[in-house]
Amino acid sequence: MMAANVEQKLPVLPQSKLVKTEYLGLENSIPLVISPQSDAVDLIAWAAGEQQFIENSLVRHGALLFRNFDVSEAHVFEQFVKAISGELIEYSERTSPRSSVTGRVYTSTDYPASESIFPHNESSYNITFPMKIFFFCHTPATRGGSTPIADTRKVFQRIDPRIRARFVEEKYLYVRNFDSDLGLPWQTVFQTTDKATVESYCRNAGIECEWRGEDRLRTRQVRAAVARHPRTHEWVWFNHATFFHISTLEPRVRDALLKMVTEEDLPNNTYYGDGSRIEPAALDALRAAYQQELIAFPWHKGDILMLDNMLTAHARQPFEGPRKILTAMSEPYNWDSI
């Protein structure tokens, strides 16, 4: 993993009287850091008047880090997101545990501190996904806990063309099993207790669903693995095929799961779109492509990280001590529009 050199900073855009822009390190083009020229700069007021500058910078870089502004609470973070891109969207078709903080601001994934989270693009498996995702550092960890990011344009280029070609042709199949003992229950994922509502959602989202017993559910959805960004028209590696594959889990977690259930009953797993298994060598190559592009940097209290969700994947490192990173999403985009 590449770690940003936080001691060297390179100006990359003309300075304005209110903010300055720079990189965290000489070798990294993401994230672009935007910071105030003085303590008097109001981030929300500035952002509301500079939406085009922010949008152009985001499309160019894929990730913006707003640092050293006076942001301390969740409601200020929420106002900032609304000032840039309108109303926040709900976390739908959930795959990880999160808690609502205020409105549609959530805690980032509530996994144990000792666990890492593999790089992914938020809700890429969902027929409607957020084009933008934001993270706010309320409380940085004592040790570790960064949110590494990776340019999915570069990830795409790193993948063996033969592997890419098969995923382009066949897409990938995402299989979920909802059981009260493993993973999130379907009532949490779909935010309803009504089976008919779940069935209707699945029909509209291109998901096959099968009730198995009184309260167990299996879903299957075929999704594309690559896409062209609607503004840059560049190819991006935009999927959860690697993230949800059983082999990407830590060995002890994977082995424990496979002792409890058969492969077909796993909470999450992926296959080629025709249902055949993805070769271990292909999965190793995909994981390597992500890891080679990851850039990590330590959180500072009050940081806001803004990502174009198609251009930039995000992850999480294990941590020690208290850590509170909040997240919000905006600008729903449909796969059919790509």
C-alpha cells in the first residue's frame, strides 16, 4: 500500500484569497487537499458559492479532502453535504451494519476495530447507487483507522485484459442469504417487515428472490463489473465482485463461516454471471490491482473526505482507541443511465 507523504505538499491549482489546494505528497494525485487561507473562512458558505469549482476538481481527481476548516459536529457535516450536492440519500439494500446519527448521516461501517475492510465503491451492486459519498472525521483513532482510497480508473488498467474481458462479457453474480444467525436480517437490509414489499423491490431492481422456509431469504442479482463514467467517459472498475467473494475474507473468518454453512448458504458470495466459480488466480489478481493503487493517510479531526463514488474506491484499516467516522451519500444514479 502506498502511504502519502504528509510532510511534502505540492500546490496544484491557482491559489484564491479564501482557500488553497495541494497534494498530500509529491507522488500522489489523490486526494486533492482544500484548506482555508484563514480561520475566518466559513466552509459551508464558501462551498455553496463554489459548487462548480468543487465539481470540476472532483471529476479531475476523484477525491477531495477538506482539511483545517471549523467542522466539529454531525449537523455541520450534513449542512456541508447539502450545500454541495443537495439532499442526502438513504442507505438502502444494506450490506453492513451502520447507525443513523442525524437525518441521513450514518456511522461508517460498525465492524470490530481489529477488522480491515476491503476496497469497494459504495453500493455498486445496487441498481441505484450514490454518485458521491462523504466521510467526516469526528474522532480520529489513537492508532490506525485510516480510510485508504484507490483510483478505479487505474485499478481498471492494472487488471489483466483477459480477466477484464471475461467480466465484461459475463458480468458477475452476487448471491445473498438472509438468516437470523448470520449477517444482516432481510428486515434491516430492506427496511421493512413486509415480504410483499421486499418482492416488489427485488422485481424493480432486477433481483431474483426466493423465500426458503418461514423467514429465510436468498437473492441473486447479476450486475456489470465495469462502466464508463458519465462525465469523464473513462472506463472504471466498478463492482463488488471481489469485495463479496468468500476468499476475500480473513482466513479465520472464512474458515469459521464454511464450518457453519455450505457455500451456497453463505451470507455473501460472488460468481461469474453465468453462475460458474471465479478462479482463485483471477481473484488474487483483482485483489492485487486494488492493493497496488491504495493510498492511505491519517485522519485529522474535522477532516471531510469527498469521493466521486465511481472514480474512487474506499477501504478501512484496523484501529485502536476511539474512532468516529461519519458518512453521507448523495446524488442517486441508476445503472441504466450509464
